[in-house]
Amino acid sequence: AVVSTQSTGKKKEAFAGSGFRLGNEASGSAPVVNRQEQQEEENPERTITFWKNGFSVDDGPLRKIDDPANKDFLSSVMRGEIPRELQRGAAEVHVNMVDKRGEEFVPPKPVLRPFSGSGYRLGSPAPPVTSNTPAAPTNPPAATKPTVKLDESQPTTSIQIRLADGTRLVSKFNHTHTVGDVREFIHLSRPDGPPSFNLMTTFPNKVYSDDSQTIGQAGLQNAVIMQKKC
């Protein structure tokens, strides 16, 4: 929606959704896709921030630790799992954890996001009017990524791995795969990474040093784990 400005001096909020190209007798209306929103839908990234007086998700409001409505959410975080309300079916969800427990919650300032899609002139065969947003560079073909051999007849789970260099890996494992299998997957994915490292979760901090322990035994189903150099 667009909020118009009157004499009160309020700022305009730019349109950030999808729209339609208006048709004429020769052609019907067609949707105009906001490509930025489409990319965000395909690669969702969420941030959980812990404050002195509670926690927040992305730019949302403060949520109290002792509120019963947040019990399941916090229990999942304490187990190192992605909370159910942040999961998007089979889609990958990247979760960032930010520790600001020494600070009081400060509501984020609203961010104006202008419409960044493309559009068309109304009722004429004129060339399309496009935004000035530069096109994203074309990425070169990615190298073949190592994959984990799965037994599809057995239970599977996704594990998100935050690497020491700041990048992320996400892969599916069977519950019977071991911590050592996760470690090997990291070595194969990042052969130039640290040769020796610990695997751990945060909130609470726990190190997984027994490579023979299965993912099911370690409780790492749908977990977010970190690689930390030794």
C-alpha cells in the first residue's frame, strides 16, 4: 500500500509488494513480480536476538522469556533446533543468533523499501519501463558439492552448520549418521578449512566431541551447529 503525504510532513512508504500491468483490448492484465521479494522467499534468513529483558525475531517486537506462549520456541533454541514457527516445510532456513543480553531492547527504526521490480506503460505498445536497479551479476557455475549418502527408507533430518569463516552449510543426514560423518562432510565441503575443529551448539553451549555418537543420540535433529577452530 502507498501512504500519501499531506501537510503533516509524514514520510511516504514506498510500495514493496507485487502489482499488475493493466491491459487493453488486445491484451489482458498481467502480474508484475517483485524480484527482491521472490529471492527472499526462496532464501529465507531469520535472526533471533536475545536482549536483557527478552528476545526478538528479525525486526519484530520484544518477546518475554517467561511468557508461556514462547515456551516451545525457547525450548527448541535451547536444544539447538530451528523453532517450528521459523521452519518453512522442506525449504532451507538460515537462522542467525545474536547475543545482546547486556542491552535493553530497542525497537528497530522502520525501513522504507522502494518497489524494485519492473513495470509497463499503460495502454500502449511502448517499450517497458524498468527500474534503475542494476542487474545481479551472473554467478559462474558452482563446483559439484559433496553430498551425504542417505537411506531414504530411514528417518532424515536437516542440519545447518555455521562455519568458522562465516559461511553456512546445510545438508540432510539420517538419524543413524554420526558426528564423525558431519565432521567429514565439513572437511569435504571446505578442504581448505581448519584441519582441527570442534562442533558445538549455542544456547546452551555444548561441544560434540564423540565422533561415534549418532545424530539421534546427540539430539541434533534439525539443529544449528557451529564449527569452532581448536
